[in-house]
Amino acid sequence: MLSAKPWRTEFVIQFCAVQFVCLCLGLTAGGLLREAGVAAFKQPDSVGNILLGTLSFQGVAWVLILIFLRQHQVRWRDASGLCGPQLQRALVMAVIAATLILPVAWLLEKASVLALTRLGWPLEDQTAVTLVANAKFLWARVYLGVFAVVLAPVAEEFVFRGMLYPFVKQLGYPRLAWLGVSALFALIHVNAATVVPLFALALALTWLYEKTDNLLAPITAHALFNAANFTLLLTHSSAPNT
């Protein structure tokens, strides 16, 4: 069972407000620079779009996490579960969970695409998918790989599972914490076809966190999930057109 977390309301609100403002500023800045014709922002795989798109949410989250933990006088190793009890068991459960989640998420995405297509909903690739598929330089793919497997899972799991989930639950709304935070996680990726599979992923990661009481478990499962999808995407984008 998940242990109580010492997160204070004012610091959670502060974290979310700053994160939201930075995300909005990043999106606005990218649009303005693209409209202004700045070379680094003209194409989806341009260096400016790659850096701005990845850093305006997850990159900022890394900084905010350090500040948030310092405000609560909590060490990163304690918050992440690096020194938690039964660490080996948590990591084994993370690998098993990722293995089971992957095929389910892929099936749900295919079903979502089929349903949305029949409804006439315009489908677009996720920004990250577009960046990887269009990236022409090796450094860009390496950076996106590190981002997908390391930076994003750590940042997103702390924000959604490590901070928001226990905070809302401890306010006395366990169902809202489980379903609402999971829905927010899915919606923040802004892609209709992935809402259902990402919602299912979030529910599974929340269950994993509850069962292990170790944030490193959902971080590891999330990283493995992203690694598998990134590898598949690289293989698909490198294949010759037929």
C-alpha cells in the first residue's frame, strides 16, 4: 500500500502553476518563431523545435522537482525509491508490468485509430513521433532516445504518480486520484488516438506504484514502455518505402 507523502498544498499548486506557464510559453514561443521564419523552427525536425518541445514540459519539470523536494526537505533518493525496501521486487514487477502493458496498449491504439477513422476524426501523429520520423541527424535521434527513455519517464512519473496522485488521494478523493490523474496524463500528450492506451498505461502505472510503494517501479516500467515504442518507431522510420 502507498505510504503517506508530505506534499504541502501550496507547493503542489506552485509546481503545477509554474509548469503550466512554462508549457504555454514554450508552445507560444515555438509558434511565434516559426511564423517569424527563424531557421531553427521552420521544420518539425529543426533543432529549435526539438529542444523547445522537449524542454518546455519535461525539462522544466526536472528543475521544478529539485525545488519541490528541497521545499519539503526530501532527498531525491528517498522520493524516487532508490533506497526503498524491496527494491529488487519493485524492479521485477516493473519489468513484468511493462511486458504486459505493451501489447494491450498497442491493441488499444489500433482500436482507437480504427474507431476515430470511422467517425471521420482527423488523425495526426504525436509531436514526438513526427520528430523522430523526420529527424535527419544522428544527434537528434540520440537526444530523442535519451529523452524518451530517461528524461520523460522520470519527470512524468514524479509529476503524475509521485506528486499529484498521492496528493489528491490524501485529500480524501482516492477515485479521483486514480482516474482523474490518469486521464490528465493521457490528455497532456494531446493526441486523440493515444488517449485510451495512455489512460490504460497510467492506470497500470498507478497500480504498480500502489503495490510497490516505490516510484522507481513506474519509472522503470514507463522507461521500458517508451524504449520499446522508440525502437519500433526507429525501425519503421528507417525502413524503405514500398
